[in-house]
Amino acid sequence: MNSRKKWFDHKRKAGEERRSALADERSGGEANLTLSAIFFNFVFTLKSPNVMKSNLNPKVSVLMPVYKTPEPYLRQAIESILGQTFDDFEFLILDDCPSSPVEGIVKTYNDKRIKYFKNEKNLGISPSRNKLIDLSKGQYLAVMDHDDVALPERFEKEVNFLDANPDVGVVGTWYENFDKKKIKKKFVTSSQIERHLMFYCAVLHTSAMIRKSVLMQNNIRYEAEFTPAEDYALFCRLIGRTKFTNIPEVLQKYRLHESNTTKSMADEMQTATQKIYRFVHKEHPNLLIDATKTRVYKIFGLPVLTVQRKGSIDCCKLFGLFKYKVSRYF
């Protein structure tokens, strides 16, 4: 156990050194990027016993589509995966921008778990995600966005949870925004998550690990019709077919910037979300009723407190004037 702990500590230290190098490279240019990648490879190869082994039957397949990713962000994302304490995975990277490939960046990393693919033409995010599923060999699918960072113990904790809970098909985590340094909590129990899915995406997609068999047995894939909210649609399709959870711990860092899909495609996101509402509300009317309950508490026949639920959030109104929201995450 001591030797394994030392190995994990070395990997974390390598990640810290790499992050320090990233801070310097903005002023140092491409030469520093190349040198820091060489340094990362040297340190990581020394410390990881599996870096040169190619696992034919990995426990986890990491699925990361990329499209015009800024190099510093891409390197941070890749290195956060290579620095995981759980290492039985294949790392599938699919480039959906043939005109501006990132192959040169990816191949600076000397790790046999990385498998780089490039679309011959731009397919879009939903077909690319489905292609990654088809290419995967793992029992579990770890979602990863090309500009985010997975904290070192994310995979280990998600795999342990799925192994111990075979009725759960989707596990996500709490997360932190890069810019605001603010912890974003998500509901933990499956019933809470299902209610909340009636109105919101209740699992951060880039933090999720999905049991592949649940998708295959139910013939569920990402649907281009709902892009860029294809992740929300996928989770809604899984309601009633598996259980959900969010580990109540920050295990992912989420980057929100001007070229991020959430910002750049805000109008398309709203349109897709409305389309998802139509099918999920129709397919789960009882769940919708439970997610929109209104309760009125009276004293001497006079209304004192009105509680209107939306998803798993209770919106309270005291004496018809004072409003506040209550979220119970457990």
C-alpha cells in the first residue's frame, strides 16, 4: 500500500509541475509547450507501471471528442486523464476538425492507452460521441470534454461506486467552475435526479461515467436532433431504465468560456431543451406531476406558506410575499 501511495503522490506531483509549466508557457510560446510535454512524459513514464502497456480489455473507456481545442486547454484535459489514480482504461480521442487537427499535440504523449482517431469530415458532436461509443471496449464509459479537468480520484471513485451498485447506470460528481472557483452541487439520489431531469440536466455530462450495457441493451445513443443538449436528452431517455447518482464530492473542474458550447450556442440550447421537455413530459407524466407539486400550509384557514416544487427544488412563498428556495441534495 505504501508503494502504491507513493506512486499516486508522484503522479499528483507531476500534475502540479505540469500546471506550473502551463502558467509559464503563455509567455514562453510553443517551444515551452513542447518542452513541458517532454518533461511530463519523462516523469510520468518513470512513475506509471502501465504507461507502456496496451490493455486489450480495459475496465473503462474514456471518450473525448475534440474540435479546435486551444492547446493549453487540451493539454490540461489530457494530462488530467493520464494522472488518474485508477489506470485500467483506454483513452479514445476523436478529432472532429480535419482542417485543423490536433494530432501533433496528442502524439507528444507517450502513453499506449491513448488512441487517436480523426474524422474524414466534420460530423458534429452527437455522431462523434456515438462513434466513440462504437470504438470503445470498456465496461464503463467515462465522458470527458476537451477543455475540462478531471481531478485525480474521479475514475477510481466512480468505478468503485458502479461496481458496488449494479442497479446504477449513470454516476456523476459535484464540480467546480474554473472562473468563479465556486463549487456546484448536484442532487445525489436517483429519485431527486429523475425529478430534476423534468426541467434541468441534473448530471454534469463531463463528470459522468456510464454503464455501457445500459446504452446497448436499450438501444440508446446521442441524438443529433437535440444537439447541443444531446447529453440532457440521453439522460432523459435513460429514466426508468436505470438509476442515477452524483457523488457528493468535487471530482471535476468545468471550464466556461466564450467558445464553450453553453455560451456560443445559447439559442440552439434553448430550442433543443424545449424539444426535450416535450418528449420527457409526455413519456413520464407521473414524474412530471411529482416534479411540479404545490403544497399550501394554513393556520386558522389562512394560507401562510406556499411551497411549489420545480424539479427537486422547492420554491417557497411566506405570507404570499417573501420568497426563498430550498434544495436538499441528499
